[in-house]
Amino acid sequence: MNKTLRSFTLFTALSAASIGVHAGNYWTASAQDGWIDGYVEATLLLSGNLDASGIDTDVDDGTVTLRGKVETDVDKALAQELALGVEGVIGVENMLTVFSPGDNDDAAKQRKLTDEKVATVVKTRLLVAPNVTSANIDVNSTKGVVVLQGKVKNDAEKQRATEIATKASDVEKVVNKLSVSE
């Protein structure tokens, strides 16, 4: 009887511990998703080239879902790029709807909007990148060519800025005019 009682007690304790660990993992993942959701929403709202007021975000296991309406295809792509730039995001499901597509046919306007999107994405990624002091970096984009100008602390920071800019979509070339401050 005593052996049966000990076995039952041990089984109950292990079961309770397993449930506690599972609940702890659930809350940890849920908190991480909440943090990512808030960071993505702040990133979208703080973007100077995107009206994010019509965008709703949800996060599940690091995958961001974007819903709502935007004015152009470029806005849709920009929202996705900005979300992908947030640490912890493993993917984006872009379900945004473009509600005024009539102006999207003008190639010059589309190119200008794409250049603005690229500059915003690169600047945002530089702002959140570790080991890059981006406050003194200006980012400009023309026809897919990104120009980085300003001052950085060292050569490693200069190289890291180039790597970050190169990884953004719609970037064909990066011209690094950054100087190392002494």
C-alpha cells in the first residue's frame, strides 16, 4: 500500500510539473507575440511614408498577419518590409487590401513611392540594428540605388550599415559615403 501511495504521489507531482512547464511556455510565447505585435504597430505608425491608421496586426508564434486597407501597392509592400524588419518576426502574412489602385499605373509615381519605401525601410532597420549609431546616417534612394551619408564610429559600423541596406528589397545598389568620425 505504501509503495502504491508513493507511486501515485510521484505520478501526480510529475504531472503537475509537466502542466506547469507547459503553461509557462504558453505564457512566454504569448508574451513574446504581444511584444512583437506592439513593436510592429509602433514601427508602422512611426513610419513617415506610411499611413498605418487602417492597418491591424496580429502575431502568432512570430508570424505577423497584416489586415486592413492601404492606398497603394507600395504602401502594402512597405508595411510588409517594416514588419519583417522587427526582431523576432519570422514571417509576414500580408492580407492588406489596396483601395485606390487607379494612381498606381503611373510609372514615375510608382518609382518615387518605391524609392521612398526603400529609404524608409533602410532607415528603420538602421535605427533598430545593434552596433549601428544611425542617428547620424542619412538614407536616400533613387531608382533602387541607396546612398548612405553621414558619420559612424568605426569601419565595422560602416560595413554593417551597407549590409543592412543591401538586404532591403528593391535595392539594386548601395553607395556608402559614410565617414568614420575620429
